[in-house]
Amino acid sequence: MNETAAASTLGATSTQDIERALSGSGLVLDLGAMRVRVRSPISALASHLQQVYPEFPSQVESGFCDANLELVQSGGIRRFIRRQARFIADGIEPFEPFPRESTLPLLEWGINWCFAHMFNQHLLLHSGVVEIGDVAMLLVAEPGSGKSTLTAALGLRGGRVLSDEFGVVRLNDGMLLPLPKPIALKNRSIDVIRGWSRDVRMGPVFPKTRKGDVAHVAVSRASAEARFVAARPRLVVFPKWVAGAGLSLAPVRTAEAFSLLTANSFNYGVLGLAAFSAVSRLARDCRFVRLEYSRLEQAVPSLIDLCGHAASERARA
């Protein structure tokens, strides 16, 4: 890999070249709303990045990055017994070391931590974001509600994945900015998505992490290539997976939706009036729906239909 390799993707780059970049001047991951440089001597990380970022450009350059990240092996006796990896972002180490074999989950959680702490120029919602046609849909929910599973399933039915973790609302115009990192699945969701589509590209399963078993789904080429294309939010869904439940879709009143959005924001309290204005814009421009489901076979077509209705309503307006 060299300075002119920006046109090549990680999936088309040799593992050895990725290893050299990581152990040298660093591999740049251009994620749309965020750009990071990753350095690491841990060789297994190269093939893992190749699997979960296959459609992203392979870049080694000295340009500006929002964060400079390092994943290094712990020193001392940990180099030989129960080996560990450390995550360092611009000299800050926000986490306790992880087992060395869980370097990719450590990197992914680290990038999320950096974004949540650095990007207060936007309203950040705890949300998956998928665009169906020209309708951008926010899937706003607490962890464990099934939003990442829905995001992955919708992406595998042709939706453009903007994010599975952050609804990034630009304050000046209310547009959603993409951050199409790999979609993190946990525990039972891993097998659910494996069975959902033959086209799924999934990295290795990391067992018994601090969040259980974890695997990452690569976003499509279209999602990766559109990582600089903002989308207008038109639909907000509050999903909840309930074992054995039938499909239930119900409208949510604006006042309740406003409260749910603020409760599921990373930085509403930090932004103050600017956040209030951004959520007010969402309340004005979007339709709000509560979804309860247990089966993707029912939930996904219903959400696609909702996006179709939202597009029709927009055309008539």
C-alpha cells in the first residue's frame, strides 16, 4: 500500500500491505462523519479490518484525521500470560485493557467512544439510521432493543446504512450525516442475521467479551461509497424486540417522541438550546412510530412499507 492507494479498497488490498500500514505510519479509515488513523503491531487486526471494512478505501497519508488511535499489546508479564491489548486515542486510554484476541471489538468501541466525546457540533442520538429510497429512517432505542439487528436486516434488503449506533443530526439544517461503520451484533442476533441473507459479510465472532459474543457486519459498497451523502430524516421508529411478540406498529404522539429523543441522545444536555431546536425540527418533519416485534420477517417489510408511505406523503405535500 502506498500514498496513491486511495482508489483501492481494503477488501482488494493484501493483508500484508494492511499490516505494514498499521505497523508503520498508520491506516486511515475515512468513515464519512469522522476520519481516524489506526496504528497497531497486532497482526490479526489487519485481516479483521479487511473483512469488516472491505468497501472502504485503503489510505496511508499524512492528512488531517479527527483522532489518532493506537492498539498496543500490554507490557510486562501480560506479554506472555493472558495477553492483553490497550486502546489509546491521542494519548488517552479510556478503557481497561481487553484480551488481545478481542482487538477489533476494542477498536470499534474505541471509535464510538471518540465520536461520542468529540463531535458535539452535532446532535448525537443513540440510533440506527437506514435510508430506504429517499426516506431516511431513525431507529431510536436503548441497547438491547434490536436496533442493530434491524439496521443490518434492512441493509441486506437494499437499504443504505448510515449508522447502527449514531443518528448524527447536523445542527444548522437537520440533515443526517453518515457514519457507516460495521454493524455490531451481539449474541443471538449473530445467527439471526447469518440466516437472514446469503449476502451477509460478517467478520469473526469474538466470544465472551464484556458485551457477550460479538461480531461485525460489513456495510454494502453503496453504503460505503455514499458516506459523504447526507439524508433528510422523515421517519423515526422506536423499536423493541420482545420474545414471542406479534408485530405491533403504533403512532407516537409528538410530545412523547420529543421526550424519547432527548432521553436517547448522547449530548442533548451539553448542546442546550441548539439541541432543543434540532429535536423540534425532527418533531416537525418526521412521523413517529413505535414498533414491537419478535420476527424480522414481519418487521422488515413493515418498515419498508412505512418508508414507502412516507415518500408518498412527501410527494403529495
